[in-house]
Amino acid sequence: MTYRATILAVTVALSSPAIVTAHAFEITSSDFTDGGRLQKAQVGIGAECAGGNVSPALAWKDPPPGTRSFALTMFDPDAHGGVWHWGVFGIAADVEALAGNAGSSDATLPKGAHHALNTRRMAAYFGACPPAGPPHHYIVTLYALKTAKPAGFKAAAGAAALGRLVSAEAVGKATITGLYGK
């Protein structure tokens, strides 16, 4: 009986696409390493921050089979309640990178891609700007989607809604985390 239950559990685990990864879907940045410090260019602009507010250059490889588009989010879980710094959807399946500063407007994104509103209700990237204290984690997640666009998503719904919706439609995801503190 135990032997049979173990085999069943293994069979279920092996058949689940969320558990099995047959390849290494990966996202990288020429602006920071995973777990490394964001550059000043990726820091926000304002009274408390003196950066360039430039979205990082990102590249990816080996998306899962069945990928029809990509969506991207950047989230700071360390901010009170969490802060969504960036959201992009409708990135075509043949796109393999976003150039630095692609987050400045929809016009700088690849054809067909659009920004979701960030926490500040802007359709653009907004850079790291934590209060004084320990460094915050800026988690960039690239979702490989089984649809051309997230079903029923409207940009005005915001990056938080985008993150929730694409998690359900993803055939895979890759993350890279940058740190920044004052």
C-alpha cells in the first residue's frame, strides 16, 4: 500500500508542469547580477532618490515550449505592503531582451508590448527608492505565457493585477533580484 501511494505521488509530481522543468528558462541583466546591487541608473528620481530612473537591460533564453508571449513584473516585497515598480505585458514570444530604458514608455517597448500601471499609477518603470535602512529586494519576474496576451487584462488594472493573472497563465517563469538600500 505504501509503495503504491509513493509511486502515485511520484507520477503526479512528474506530470505537473509546475514541478518539472526540462530546461533552464533564465533571465539575466547586464546592469546587475542576481542578488547584486542595482546601479544608480536603476534608482528613482526625486527628493529622496538621486538616480536615473532607467529600467535595467534584461535578456532571457530557453523559454518553455508552448510560450506564446511574455509578461514582466518588478516587485519590492520589503516596502510596506509591497511596491510594484514595473509591469509589461504582450511581449512577443520571439523577443529575447528588453533594452535598458525600455521602461520609459510604451514607445520604447518592443512592438505589441504595453505597460501596466505601477504602484504610482504610471505606465512606465519607476526606480528603486527605499527609505534608509537595510537593502530592499527588487524581484524581476519574466513569465512565459501560453496566451498571446493575458486574457481580459487591462493596463489600468495595474502591475499587481498583472502579476496575479499571469501566474495562472504561465507555462514557466524566470527571476532575477537586485538589491538597493541607503
